Amino acid sequence: MPGSSPPIELRGVSKSYVRGHQVVPVLTDISFTIEPGEFLALMGPSGSGKSTLLNLVAGIDRADSGSILVGGTDITLLDDSDLARWRSRSVGFVFQFYNLIPVLTALENVELPLLLTPLSPRLRREHARAALSLVGLAERMDHRPGELSGGQQQRTAIARALVADPDILVADEPTGDLDRRSAEEVLGLMAGLNESMGKTIVMVTHDPKAAEHAHRVRSLEKGVLADADPALHP
Ligand code: ADP
Ligand code: MG
């Protein structure tokens, strides 16, 4: 359903980590809005806080202050179990190194998020098969990750991220471990999901070529959001 995704609004979001006796600020007063159905790329040097910001948006980690409104709900106010429930319904995750379970087949990996839902085993299988077909891996369902190329593993991970039909996909350097051709396949797939299914995508990347697939690029510098980059996306 294109256009069904909620807007994501960050207001004055800050986050520090404590290292020994030192408080290390990682994100300082971040405010911006991700539009419904937007494909946003987050760039910036290593250590600038990209993964931390992504994890806050995805409800994996908690901000120290500020609010994060998703479709009007402030997820920073949810208790741990409500946040976990929101996350499992609303957000799919894609990681740099795929994070597939090596002893499970592609189909079993994709089915995993559905084990937390009341779906019957038969429906779980059906949904997992449909997600793998969507990413072009109908022929590879019974393969284990070790029998798949990097690009195929990442497409399996995208199928796993999609299988519960979340509105939001977050991806942390999803092409960081792929050759150019596989990277382009994965990016084309994500852009297609964004376009045809209206998924909001927030993607962290180092790669300007990857960022070209996004509608908009924002950059982090030492935990502060830099101005939008009109050179990349006028
Ligand atoms: P990026 O993804 O842009 O490379 P991160 O968000 O991973 O940056 O990290 C930003 C900063 O926060 C880094 O200085 C990192 O060392 C620090 N950091 C990240 N996670 C933790 C943690 N769990 N504990 C302490 N410091 C952390
Ligand atoms: Mg990172």
C-alpha cells in the first residue's frame, strides 16, 4: 500500500554513552522529519553517530532526551515491552553482514520474525515464500547462507526484514560488504520496495553511489546533523 507509512519526526534527540567516568556525547539535539514513503540516506564519517541514530529511529536503542514521533506516537515514551511490540510490527532491519543464521535455510531464516506472531506454520511458510520470491530468490529457498553469494544473502536478509510487512525498513551499510554489481542489485531492490510498496527506508551508507538511490541525503558530523546537501540532490 503505497503512502501508508507514517512520518517519523525527531525533535531535539540527544544521546551519550558513558565510558568509565566519562560521558561521551554521540548525538546532540537532532531534529528532522522523515516523510512517509521517503528513501533517506544517512552519511557521515565513521564514528559520527549514524548507527546510533538509526537504532533510535528503529526503537532498538533509547535516546537520553528528545522525542521520536512515528505516526504521532512518541516511541520514546513506550515501555520496553510496548517498544518491542511496536518494533516487531513496524520496522524491518538490514545489516551490513546480513546476520543470517548459518544452519537454517533461506526459507527458515526469513520465517524467523514470524515465530513471534500468531500465524499458523502453514501461513508462516507462505509469507516467507512470498517474501523470497519478491527478492528474486524463489529458486534458492532451500539453500543455507553458506551456499549463497553475498548479494543473495543480503536479498535473503531483505526478505526477512519484509516478511512481517513493516512500514519502515532501516539498513545499516547494507552494501558495505558487497561488490558493485551485487550492491546495485540490492539497492535496486530496496528502491523498488520503496516505490511499489511505499516502505519508508532509512539507509546508512558510506558510498555516494548507494546514496544516489535515495530521495534525500542527510549527513552527520560528530553527532550533529549537517545541512542538507543540495549538490547531491537538488
Ligand atoms: P557510526 O555508525 O557513524 O560509525 P556509531 O553510531 O556506531 O557511529 O558510534 C558513534 C560513537 O558512539 C562512536 O564514538 C562510538 O565509539 C560510540 N559508541 C557507539 N556505541 C557505543 C556503546 N554501546 N558504548 C559506548 N560507546 C559507543
Ligand atoms: Mg555504523
